[in-house]
Amino acid sequence: MATFGSGPARPSARVRRRRLFAGIAGAVALLAVAGGTVAAIGFARAGAEARGQDAAPNASATPSPTPTPTATPLTAEEQLLATTSDPAACAVTFTGDGIADGPMLQTQGSLYAGLPIPSRDGLVFAGWYATPADAAAFAIPGRINGSELVVCADQRVTLHGAWMSREQNAAEDARIPILMYHQFTANPEGESGWLRGNYAFIGDFDAHMNHIATTGFYLPTWDELSAFIDGRLFLPNHSVIVTDDDADQTWFDLAAPVVDKYKVLTTSFMITAYRQDPPPNAYVLRRSHTHDMHRAGANGDGLIVNLTVPEIVADMEASYGVLGVKEIMAYPFGHHNETAKEGLRQAGWEMARTIEPGYVTIGTDKLALPTVRINYGMGLDALINLIG
């Protein structure tokens, strides 16, 4: 029983223990809550740092920039084709051991023009071929040059180069005939008069071109003949060059259609003061028979051997103005001398064809090329005896 005036009664020991335990439990709970909050903040900060972000609660994340794709560079062929809008353009690539020539543009459906002739110490270039197997075998049916039309797929084609030793080239001992035709006749009996021998019967000419086209002859271009003479390019013995003198009307009316039918590369030597006709088809090359020197001079010989070097240069430059090409010319009447040769050199001509009989070989004088004349009455057998 409580005593009045003695102050508040003290709690019992049991109550004090309960209060002690309650206080301890509360402190533990507060510490747990505080620890959890600190841990949560720590984990959040660590995650932000791992992501490279500011740990500040209100900081906004900055997105990484998207990398710009690197453009694939154009190939050399694609770069060439990008320079033209011509749908017939064809990028020609050259490949093979020791070949360093870059690609060039040609025109689909036209004759190849200006194909390179590479050089290599101690070796002779053996030509361009359609396949590596053709190149390895020097296979003439697979050899490609300016007598062939450009054929490409997807505006691209690859030519394969080949080489041979100088000894192999010399062993071929090639003798290249340059055939010389003049006028043509549809009369099997020929024409009358003193020029009768000039008129080849068109039936014989057809048989000649068929033989050349179907028996594996190689048709060199003039730049190839020049390189052959220098010993830089291999030409097979089964080669032939076909030419016409004067560009007579019978050439256009009778012979040119035969050339087109058999797709035989030919050269028409044109007297440009008298005729300036365009080529009658893709297989006819126009070259100079002089501008106005196809006439007799004061001594009765061809005018070219009566003129000075500057006069010859002037005439040949006039012819070039019509044809747009130099390279090879034919002497009128075959007449030439050292003055004529020097005039051609100074005018920029490299080669000239005479009427002297013979075959072109390595080392032949380029300004005095011999020829194989075709006269009236020379049928197929006669041609085979001359060129094989």
C-alpha cells in the first residue's frame, strides 16, 4: 500500500527489464533502417558510375553519338564507269604476270581501240587473250586485238596477257603478208584496158575473205605490226593484213560488203583530196594515200619524190586533217626516196607501205614495208600459195 508524501513509486524490476528490451529493439530497428538506406544509396551510386553517369539524383543521361558508316571505296573500273553516262561503255581490265596496265574504257559493239602493248625486260609480249587458258597456250582463236568487237558483261571485261621468251619469238620466224587490192569487178571475165590487172573479181575476193575468216588467221593491227618489227610483240606466222588502194567506188560497192560479211579487218588507203567518205562499216580503217600527191611529178615519177620535205609535210598534214589519224600511209605508185621518208617522219608518220614484193619480218624498215599484190585472175589457190 502506497505511503502518502513519499513520491512516485518505482517500477518493479520486471517492468524495467521490459523497458530495457524495448529500447534496445527500437535502436536496432533504427540502425537497420539507416543501414538499408545507406546501402541503397551506395548501390545506386555504384550503378550510375558503372554506366558513366553522374550519381546525382536529378542528373539526365547523355546518349552516345551514332557512328557514321565508312563508304566502300570504288574500284578502278567503277571509277572509270562513273565518268561516263554512255550505256555502251565497257571497263576493260588487264591482268597477268607482270601486267601493270590500268583499266581503260572501250565501247561495246565497236572494235577495240588502242589496247596497250606492255614491255618486260628479256621477254616478248604475246598478246591479250579471252581466258587464262588461251593466254597460257597462245591460242590464236582466243587472242583479242583491234580486229575484234568489244563484248562485255555488266559493262566489264577482263583480258589476260601472255609473255614468251625472245628465243621463242625468233623461232616463230614470222613473215607477215600485207595484201594489196585495188579495184573490183563483178564480171568473171574481168575488165578491159591497161588497168585490167588491178580489177579483182569479186567472187575471188569473197573466197579470199572466207578463207582468211575461217582458217584461223590472226589479223594484226598497225600498232601491233610496228611492235612486231621492233621485236616487242609476238605475231604468229598465220597472220595477214588486208589493204585496198585508192578507195575506188568499186571498193565501196562490191568489196566493203564482203569485208563486213566475214568481219575481216581491212585498211583502205584514201586519197583525201578526192574522197573523204566515212568508213563503210566497222571493219574498214581509213588511212592516208596522201592528200594530193597521187599524181605524176615533173620527172614522171610520183609527185612525192619531186617535192621538198616541207611540201610533203604540208600535204600529209592536210590528209591528217581529214582522217584524224597518222600511223601508216601508202606511197602513191609505190614511189619513195629518202626525202619522202624524212617528210613522213617530220609529219609524224611511223610506217609506210610500198609496192615492193615481200613479207614483213622483225627488223623490216617501217617506212618501206613490202606487200603482196593481188591481181585479176588470182583465185583461192593463188592466195593459199602466197599466205597459206
